[in-house]
Amino acid sequence: MTEWSAWQTGIRQREKAILSAARSVLLERGYFGLTMERVAMVSECPKGTMYQHFGCKEDLLVGLAVEYAGARLEMMERAAAHRCRSRERVVALGESVGLYTRLHPEDSRILHMAMGTIREKASPQRLHELVQIENREVRLLYDILEDAVREGSLVPRHEHVLTEMAFGIWALVDGAFTLIESNSPRQVLGIDSPFSNLFRVFGILADGYGWRPLFAELDWEESLARTRKSVFPEEAQQLYGEGNWYGDRG
């Protein structure tokens, strides 16, 4: 190992230790309890040294989001590569996000914290990393929509229909998971199975655009079971139980 690579490894290890400490403080005390002083103390890193890596607590939060968004993207890429019809692939994409959210609820909450004005104070480099990951996530969805047009299962009704659908699906899934993390569906609406409800709402949305196979034309529970078994066997059984490929339905 050269001196340069050893120096870079040292920087990465130090930043990893700082982010780990920031995560602990954030989960224990919340966003308003996250301070640079507390993170320096927990990480046993001099505050001056820490500021060389992260300029403020918002930068720490975005740094954590980069790590977790990258892990979620890896699962989404596996779903997008699933060999099946386009509408089944986008359902697999949703399942990948659902699995990540439910298996890593704390990391998913931190991802949703790193939104809005939080980003204004993060370093341009770190924010760029996060936005690039988000662009790749949306591109996966858009690619599936374009494949649907090519295979003839989706016939666009106007020029901007794919952009409209991508935004609608993204907003539906991301917004729903944010609400689920706050337990709002149960507390406000009395919904005990929000993930199943989300799946049905997406089905109605896709049917509205004429994306085939329609919700009534395919056994979607079987489709999801095949996806879990072939694409996410470890994650699905960790969440749903050994040998259960039918999710919450059991």
C-alpha cells in the first residue's frame, strides 16, 4: 500500500467512525439533539479534526443518507434486473424499497430526514453524491417505463406520460413509506396493513394508464412470491419468515 492509499484509507476509516457516532447520537437524541460536540465526544475525535471532514450536523446527516441510499439502490438494481414483464419489474422495484424500509427502519428514517432545507447546509460534494444516487434510482423506474412502451404493454396517451407516471409512482411510494414510518396510517386512518394498501393503490394507478397486465389479469401475489424467491430470498425470509414467499399474507 502506497502512502497516498494509506492516507485515503485512514480518512475513510475516520469518516466512517464519525458517521457511526452521528448515527448513534441521532437515534438516541433526535435531530435537535444531534450536535457536533456530542458526535466528537462519542467518536473520540477532536472537534477540530471532525470539522475537517464534516462542516456541520446537516453535512453529517447527508453523509449518512449517502450511505443508506447507496444500500437501497443496490437492492433496487437487483429488482430492475429481474427477468419478467415490465409491470412486474416495477412491482419488484417497489418490493425492494419496501424490504429495505422494513429491514432497516432506522436507516430509512434517516434517509427521509435528509430532505428539504437540511440539504442547503450540506457540503456540495456530499449533496452531489446523494443527488446522483437519487437520479439513478429514478432512472431505474424510467427505464422500466420505457421498456413497457417498447414491449407494447403501455401505450402513452400524451407526450409527457412517462415523466408523469415516474413522478406519480415515486411520490406514492416515498410518501407512503414516510407516513408508514410515523405510524400515521394506523393512528389516523386505522389501516393495519399499509403495505398491502399501497400495493393495491399502485395497481389502480397503473390500471388507469392502461399498463398491462391489469390488476385483474394476473395473480400478483404469485408474481411477488416469485420475485421474493428469485431476487430477494435472504431479505424476504428475514422479514417474513423461513419458507414464506407470500409476505404479510403468509
